[in-house]
Amino acid sequence: TDSRWKPYAGVGARYLQDSFVSSGPLGRYRLSYRSIDPEISGGVTFQFRPSLGLRLDGTEIAGGGESFLRHATFTGSVGLSFRF
């Protein structure tokens, strides 16, 4: 767009890995879990100058429910973007 607001959208995959040590009646053992989840993202960048902007975005794991690895299904962020 020709305005100072630059929206964007994207799709991708998120790979998560978690491991922990647990103990039971037969001793200690290590458990590892892996997950690959589809995700969608979108946001907007407000351009202060052609090379400097404020970026607001969010990412959602597609499919709804919370991942078995207890990672949040929605995350948001704010940051500065710089182009050179």
C-alpha cells in the first residue's frame, strides 16, 4: 500500500520439542514429546520513515485446542522494524 500502514499475513508450521525426567516404580526415565502444528500469523507495521516502523503482530496455532506441550495457542508481539 502507499499509506504508512503495511498489513501482512502468513502461514507456517511450528515445531516444538520438550523433554523432562520423571521417576516411577521402575526408576527414573526421560520423556520427550514433539509436535508440529500449523500456524497462521498476521499484523501491521506503521512506518515512521521508509526504513523505521512499529510492528504489531499475532500468531495462532491452527486447529484451536492447546498443544500437548502446554504452549499458548495465541501469541502477540510488538517491536521495531528496520530496513536497510
